[in-house]
Amino acid sequence: MAYLGEVEAKALLAEEGLPVNPTFRVDTLDEALEKADFLGYPVVLKVSSGKIVHKSDVGGVVLGISSAQELEGAFRSLEKKMKALDPQASFSIQPHIYSGLELVVGITTDPSFGRVIMFGLGGIWVEVLKDVSFRLVPIEEKDALEMIEGLKGKRLLEGFRGVPPVDKEALARFLFQVSSMAQARNIVEMDLNPVMVTKDGPVIVDARVVIGDRD
């Protein structure tokens, strides 16, 4: 088994043509400042650690950092807190994406049925609302559309409070791509959460991947 954290997982996803929020690993404040200048503010700073799966739960994510001064304060504070939890922890930096809707996409492997793809409302709501749908992998785009239409909260995808409706066809193609990649790359577990819905389509903001051993 090979575990890929956020930076490595996004690199793999990008290789497969999936849309990811560009993310860089940073180990020092100077590296963080350099990458933030390259990306442009505002940025997001996150802890990167195999021992810390739910980053937000431990205060391991700082959103909307709008200047070098803010980044310096955020980095020093995060470094102090996270190194206490994992001395080997590093950090990642990426652009801050503003979106009205967060989705989750996952791959798991059932011992009886094989790979399963999951799709639903994401971000902090995934464990609260548990509004998700499942299909066996591989899926076709028509299966993906059925997953989308199967959500109890599908009206959120149709536009609300000034948030434009989601392009369901584009989202279905995205789910099909994830399913195809899971098979091609022997992925036994994948967690894409959140996937932000933007005017240009879905974008993967956080990711982790587990690749199985080849027979």
C-alpha cells in the first residue's frame, strides 16, 4: 500500500487530467512566502501529516490569508501547534477558492463487491447530513447523473441564494473520470473533500489517496 497526502495526491490527480487547486509543500516560512507570492493572495495554509487526517478538527487549516504579514503570523502559530501533534509535520499552501457549494467524492474498497464510488454534499456537512449516493466502479456518465439526481439535497445543485446552478453534465464527467482513474491506478481508497463548485466546474481542494499493491 502507498499512502499519498494532499500534495502528492493532487499531483497524481492532475496527471489524470482532473482539476485540482494548485498546491505546494512548504517546510519553512521563507518557502511559504515565496509560494504565496507566486500564487497570489489570498491563500490557504494547511498542515500536511499522515497522522492528522481531519485537519480542520485540530485547527490545522488557516483560510483567507491576504498578506505576507498575515501569512507569517499564521505559519508561526500553525507550526507551533502542529509540531506538538506530529514533529514530522510539514505544511502546504494553495490559493483560496471562494465557492457557495462544497461536494465530496470518495473511493472505498468493499471486501465482497470491490471498488465503490461515493458522491455527496461535502465539507463539514458530509458527516452531519450524510447525504451521499454510491455506485460500484466502474461507472458511466449516465450512472454519475443518477448519483447526482439521487441526493436528497439535489436542489442545492440547482442554484440557491444567488449561487448559480451546477453544471450537472460537467459534474457527471468528473465522477466518471474519478471512477476510471481508480481502476487504472489501482486505487483502494480516495477522499476528495471538499470539491468546490466554481464557475469553471468542479475543483479538488483537498485530497488523499491510498494505492494498492499490484498483484
